[in-house]
Amino acid sequence: MDLLLPPVPASVSESTVTVGDIDLRILRAGSGQPLLLIPGWTCSADFFVHQLTGLSDRFDVIAIDPRGHGGSTKPLTGNTFAQRGDDLDGLIDALGLDNVVLLGWSFGVLDALSYVRRHGTDRLAAVVLADETPKVPADPSDPSEWGEAPLAHDGIVAFLRAMIDTREEFWTEYAIYMLGLPEDTAATHPDVARIVELGLQTPEHVAIKTAADGLTSDYSAEAAAVAAVVPTLFIAREDWAEDAERWVKANMPQATFETMPVHMGFATAPAEFNETVARFVEAHA
């Protein structure tokens, strides 16, 4: 059985870049317009193996391990999306990038929007926001809202308790969900085990801090602002695409809206995801 997230091939370079007081691990392949990829909660650059190989014929594809994740420095402090927005700015400076396409997936959307909040859009050619609500907490009594974590005991509270009390079990169950597998899929399933292995590289203090920060973050103003001035693509998974499209049309009317099958659609259907991103960038950026 071939892994959905196979080991990164030798054609992809691995290095570290010093940004402020930390080192960020990056994976890089290709040349041309820079496409900077930011993974989600406790995930690493390795999640984007199919973009590093499948888009490198058209872009300079750069995937990062955010601070505290993967092979990057794991500090005791600074594990917030505000700081990670600054880290992105430092990385763009260190690599001498311009005309950047910024792609955030899952909680990586918050990194991208934090960068916009703190550093603007002057160096951005386009933004891709993949399958995360810019405003994560949502009032379940307000039908106009769309969020990942309802302001209820079975929402934010349940998420945090699971992450604190049974992190590996929570992450295993979430890996199964992200891949669109049956709920009774065993933890030993090779693709699930691979995701758990990569996710547990992030130490507990970083995982909990970024979870609490993300689950209580609201970047809806930045999402609206960036879509108004920079070509923006929003990609949502199919099981909440109707709510996502309604929210995007109301709050980011200039954005282009597309779907992917599941939360990790960039890995389960990489050719389709890559073509969606490349077609958008080549048409708009």
C-alpha cells in the first residue's frame, strides 16, 4: 500500500533558515514565482509532499515547519499566531522573496492572515486559504456565522479537553477524519499512523498553546481585507462547503471559491488540488 504522505524525495531540498531567535525548517523544490505553504495544527512541511513534487515545475515551492513544529526550533515562548505572522515576515526577508503566493491550510490559514494583519500585502501576489474558518469560534445562535469551534461545551471546551487529556487519541481520530476514512479505521492504518507520527513531533506545550490560540482567534477582518486587494482563493472541504461558500460570499465577495473532497484533499486528491491552485495563480497573480 502506497502512503498518501510518502517520505519527501531527494529532489526536494531540506534546510533551516534563522528567523529572529529560532531556526525554521523548510522544504523547497522548483523555481519561479514563490509559493509558500503553511501547514495546520501540529503538522509539518512533509504534509505538502505532493505540492513540492507536483507544483515545482511551475513554482518555487517552499513548505515550512512553523515554530515549535517538525524540525523547527521548539521554544517555550512565542507559540502564538501573532508571532508566527512575524516569523513568516522574517522568513520572506531571509529568503529574499517577493511576489509571493501565500497558501495556508487548516490552522495555517491563521498564520497567513496573521501575516496580513501585521505586515500587509505589499509582497503578496495571491493568497490561498484552504479549509479553515477565518473566525474559528462561532455563536451557534447566529445563523450568519461559520466557525470550526462553536461557543459551547461541545465546541471549544470539548476540543481543548480532548487535546489536553487525550492528545494522541484525539489526533488519531482527527487524522481518520481528515482523510475521509471510516470512523472505525484502526490507528495502525499506515496513513493514519504516518499523520500521527508527524503530528506528535510537536511538543505538548506548543500543541496546547497554539490550539487555545487558534480556537479563540478571529481573523475575519483580515480575510475580508486581503480578498479586497489581493487575488484570493478559498478552498473548502465538501462536508461544509455550503456554509463556507455562504460565508465567503458574504464576507469575501471578491474571493474565488473552490472545493476539495476532504480536509486533506491536497493529499487524497493531489492532482486536482494542484491544478486548482496553479490555474488560479496563473490566471490572477
